[in-house]
Amino acid sequence: MRITAQQHLIEDILDAITTSSYGIGIGLKCDVTSKLDGDNSYIEFVPKKGCSIDIKDWFWFGYHIR
């Protein structure tokens, strides 16, 4: 999954990957790449081989982001 947004939003998502329990879990199950470039910033989550993420985990991860 790739999310393209303003830089401050991507920074908040990156912060949540290290501070939120859902974010930490998703970070362990996915390869995460990002680029901070103003309005062209993005973050991309690619599940690691053999891993899957339940849709409810994405919901709660999003809920806990600032």
C-alpha cells in the first residue's frame, strides 16, 4: 500500500510506526519505504514474505495516528 500526502502527514505516520503498538506491529510485518519531499512525500508498506495484515489492524493504526 502506498500513501502519498503532504510531508507533515507522512512524518506523523513514520512517527506512529515507532510509537504506536499497532504501528510497531505493522512495521515488523512490512518493509516500509518513504520519501519526504513536500507535497510529493509518500510512504509505502509492502508485506514481508509470509505475512499478512488484517484490515482491522490498518483501521486501528490509522485511528491512533495524530
